[in-house]
Amino acid sequence: MPVASLMEEEALSAPDRVAAVLEEGVAERRALVAALLAEPPALGVTVGRGSSDHVCSFAAWTFLRRLRLPTMSLQPSLVTRDGAEPRVERALMLAVSQSGQGADVIGVTAWGRSAGARTVALVNDPASPLAAAAEFVLDQRAGPERSVAATKSVICSMAGVLALAADLSDDDHLHRVLGRLPSELHATAAAGGGLEIGPFAGAEHAFVLARGAGLAAGAEIALKLKETCGLSAEALSAAEVRHGPREVVGPGFLVVALALPGPTEGDVRTAAAELAAQGASVIMLGCASDDTWRMPTVDPVSAPLAALQLAYPAIARAAQARQRDPDRPRTLSKVTSTF
């Protein structure tokens, strides 16, 4: 099937770019790991906007699960607008950005460094202002990304987070997962041709269901549905949807359910079945043979990355089916700087 957009083309290049992250980023991670092991942080803090904030959510989950490091998102306006000065001395502050140009993320990172945090920029441009503001730089190594919709930079950033966690914990299982990751992503990309996008045609509202580590991928998919398909989409935990949001679901509503392998897979499948009974159209993304969007069997650790690898090209095609250009949303630009 021919590639019809930059978004799809760039998403399909992610496996090779992830291999570069893992192979070429060793020295960067080694220097950071040495510093963190010498002075272990008691707190993790993340800073990011848009897709980068979804990487931050993935990092928070990963650091807590794999490193037992409590990690919180720091809203930039707390510092840039309200002038607050949270206690971040010796915290690990991870700032994520594709461009490294956002004024608020730069400002918070510079402030955090002066306040005693160990600041790390996970950025696709190591010569950017954000990289200059941080003490350490981890290069996303995604290469130029021309579509407004970020894809490969997100997957590369998540891979960088996993690699850092593996190096800090010296976890053999994580290292084995990372060793297989590029080939798993290649296999997932190959499985994505011709995925069903019919339910997107007439949908006006959507829920993206996930849980656990998959919730960050769910939030990213919901954002892509908004910015490329013009679809009102919200990411929800498969548990949280039962606390009120399910009331709005009925015929014409679309549900994308990330039934990723792991302890929460059954929760997502059950919640999706309940919403289907209310009249929703359901796209099930998982590894089961009858899933609508099926990906090869992957490890639960890498499943959120594989889910994005599978979903990004399909979302680009769904946007085109809705007569929209996924590379050039009408109200967005590649670099968005807020303060």
C-alpha cells in the first residue's frame, strides 16, 4: 500500500530511529546514570507540552514502576506565570520537547537547574535552547520531522525513557526487551497495512481507553485524532470511564480500546465490551487474533510503543478519509511556544 503522507512515512521510519537511540545514545546515558547513581534523586519531575507531555506521562509511570521513583508532572505556568518555587533540589527533572524551542519548557528547565534539580533535556535538536538550558542532554535521534503531527519523535523518546530506566536499574529483562525493540517495531509496522478505518468516517466523538503504562499511548492517540482527524477525542482509563463518562456513549460514538498485553488488558476489554453494548463502534487494538487492529505479540514493557507504531499510520489514513491533511492541520504549526 503506497505511503500517502509525511505523517505515515515518518511513523514507518521509527524502528530504525529507535535502533539509533539505543545504539548511539550509550555515552549520553552513561554520563547521566553515573551522576544519578552518585546522588540518587528522591523525586522525579517532568515538563512537557502536547505529545511531549504524553512521553512525560510514560516516563512517570516507568520511573515509578521500574525505579520506584515517585514522579510528578510540573505545570509550567506554576513557575512561569505564578512565580512559584517548588522544592526540586536534587530532583531528577526531565524536560521533553521535539523542537527544544518552547519558551515555557525552557524557562522551567533553566529555573529547575538553578534551584538544584538535575535537569535532563530529551530533545530532537541537541543544539536547541532547551538543550542549552539543561545539565544533561539525551538526543531523541528521530531525524527531521516535517509533518506537524509528531510520530517518530514520540516513539524515540519513549525508547529513550526505557533505555535510561534499564541502565539505572541494571534490569536484565528491560535490557532484553530493548534488544528486541527495533525488530518488534519493524514487525508491528509491517502488520499495519490496510487496517480498518471505516468507523472513523462518520464518527464525531471518541473515547480512547487504556490503563497502566498504556494510558500515555492512549492520550497520544486521542491527541492525534483531534489534530489530524478533527475528531473530538478523549483518553480515559478503563476504570475511570465507569465513573460517569460512559453516560455520553451511544450510537455514533467511537471507542479505540488499547487492550495491551499485561495485567490491565482484561480491564480494557471488559470496559470496551460494555460501551459496545451501549451502541459504540469499537476498534480493539491488541495482540488477539480477532482484534480490529492487531499487532504481533510484544512484551508488556514495549507494548505502548508498539501501539503507537501500529496506530499512527492508520490515523493518518483515517484523516485523509475524512478529507483532511494529516501533515498540515489548519490551526497548528510544528513549533508551538507558550509561556
